[in-house]
Amino acid sequence: MSPVNRLRSGQGGFSAPVLVLMVAMMLLIIGGLSVDLWRVLAEHRDVAGLVDGAATAGATGVDTEAIRDDPEAPIRLDPAEARVRACDYLEVHGGLAPGCVSPGVGVTIVDASITIRLERDVELTLLRLVQALSGDTAPISVGAESTATALRSTP
């Protein structure tokens, strides 16, 4: 029987329901992957916003006693005050433990600058299945770092 006659008689090697099922599965996989990737991007955006805000808050912890003693001296941060302000920001806005003791948080203060590092794990949905098939079950980690420096303003 020729291929044209086989298609007319319904004896074709491939049926429409199978094709529809395959297209639906592909769309489900692509949709699931895009949801997971958008979740990672959204978490990175949130982490970046948190470290920017915490660094700015920490940079307001200027050593006022040093400025009063010598108004011409370079601006310096009070390390304890700057750390408290940055950690309070992360606690209030990021839901982190008080005092920046959460894992993945780093605070570095040098002279008039403060650097905040934050890393978070992102739980996945569909990509978790792909990870399990590959033998890697570790969550995806996103991180950001921000530095703010206190400057002397001119009147």
C-alpha cells in the first residue's frame, strides 16, 4: 500500500492525539522552566534591593564624635553603629535574624565605606526534577553585594 493510500485509510504511522500530547508536554516543560527562571530573577532583584538599602542605612552610621573633635578630619563610620543600622534594615525588610547572624550575610566596614553581601537559596519547582535526574539536588543560590560610602556634604 502506498503512503498516500495508507493516510487515506487511517493506517498512518502517527496520529493527531499523540502530536497534541507531545506539544502539550513541551509547552508544560517550557512554561515550568520559565516560571523557575523568573523566580530566580525576582529573588536576585529582591536581594539586590536589600543589600542596597542596608548599605545605605549602614553608611548613615557616621562617627559623630570624631567629627566634633576634628571637623576637618575625613569622614569615618562608627563600625558598631553602622553594623547595627545595616543589620536592622536587613532584619526589618528582609526578615533576617537580628544582628546579621543569618547564613549568607556579610558586613565589611572600612573607614567611610560599608559593604553588604547577601546570598539566598531559591527553591525550584520543575527544575528540581531536572536537578534530581542529574543527581544534583542543591538549590540555586543568588547573591548580591553593595557598597555605600559616607561623604561630607558642602553647604
